[in-house]
Amino acid sequence: MRSPLQSILTSKYTLPGVIVCAAVVAFLPTSVTGKLTAPGELVRRISGPISHPVSLFARWIDPAPEAPQPEELLRLKDELDSFRTLYFQELARSADLHKRLLELQEGLDLMPSLPVRVRAAPVIGYSRHASGGVMQVRAGMSHGVDLSTVATIRGAQLVGRVVEAGRSTSLVRPIIDPASPPMLARVMVTQTGEGPACTLTPAGDGTLVGPLEDLSHRPDSALLEPAIGQEVRLDDPAWPAAARMLRLGVVEAIRPAADAPMRRVVVVRPAHDLLRLSEVVLRIPQSRGDSP
């Protein structure tokens, strides 16, 4: 019979011994550890014939919640899911077309007296050279495009004007390009379109900057005070008639002029990045006899 001291020593060194043995086995080569799997394989062979009837009995006592379905039923379910997907895709496509139609009509409603045909044109490239940067669009003279055509986003936001029209492609100079000339515009302060005029020039950072008209001499000057977030639209007779009153952007800032602190300068930013467009909508003027 072991003494109490021997029992304490045995229990004290059992766990460390097991840990040391496990560490040694973990670093043994595969040729040695492969032989150690034989006892486990023997146990599985002995317990296999016993575990199979036990598992069958367990499945009989507690069957699966859903019985296997026939192949025909599974096929019909797959077809139903496919047709439901097509149905929802067509709904989304119909909603996109309806939205596109409303956006194009927004541009046509700006000047209903001016016959204008709108045409979507993909942007196929940008190029920059000494005379300024231009975007190339897939629409040209064969589609009615000429130098009086302007490019827009969804028919309302002005992108630029056509500076060169080829047979099937055209070049458009964005309004934010440094080579684009100054434009006369108006801040739309009131619902009727009243507000101070301004002369906007590309600043080179995607914005248009220019001096604001001083309306302090008018008795209603307080009602015509511009504010950040208000729309700014083109009001320049030098531009084609198809561009009249198209949106240039919104007022981002109003600050004193650097050379004349008593005068104010407005900063206008377009609602979209005009140099990262994949498509534009061209506003092509038509003669009175042409059908829109």
C-alpha cells in the first residue's frame, strides 16, 4: 500500500507528465505518428457495426423535420424562383425607364417654345491638350449634332457645349475646364427666377467662381440676397438657345473679393463630377418644321 506522500507526488506530476508527452508526440515525424493511429482505427472498426443500428434507431425515433421532396417538385420550385427573379428585374427596369423619361422631360420643359430633340450619348473618352480638355461622345452629325448642341446630365444640368462635330462622334468641352470661357449666370433666389447676376469662370478645382451683381440700390434688395445652396442657372446670350436657363450648380460659398473687399464673389459647384461621366444627354436644336 502506497503512503500518503507517494499519492501526493503521483498526483502532482501526472498533469505535467501528460503535457510533456503530448508535446513530444506533436514534434515526432509522420513516419512514427502514423503507427499511433492503429488503435483508433481498431476502435472504429469495433464500434462501427454497433453505431450503425443505433443511428438507424435514432432516426426512426426522431425523424428529420422535412421529408425528401420529389425531383419534379424541386424543379418546379426552381423554375418559380427563376420567374420571380425575372419579374422583379422587369419591375426595376420599368421603374428606371419611367425615371429616365421624367428626367428627359425636365429638360424639355425649360423652354417649351424652343424645338429641341434630346439624345443620350455614351462618353467614350477624355483628352487634354494645349487648347483645353474635352470629352468624346458617341453622337455626331449623322445624329443631327452640330456646334449649337449642348451636353447635359439628365437634360437639366449643363455639362458643356459641342466644340467639334464629326460624323459619328463629337467633342464636348465641359464648363469646368480651364479653357472654357466665362459665362453669365443668375442665382435663382426667388421662385420666379429673380436674383443677382454673376460672371462665372472655371477655377480649376471643379467649381465656377465669379463676382456677384450688386443689388443694394434696389428697394427689394433684402429679398434678393443670395444664400448657400441656391440654384445657379445659365443666362448667357452667347451660348446656344438650347442651353438657356440650364442648371450650372448650387452656391457653395459667398466671400469678399480679394482685390475689392466691398464686392462679393460666389463659388458655384455642379451637382455632379463632370469629368467622371459615362453618359450625357445632348440637347439638339431643331427647326420649326422638324418633328421633335
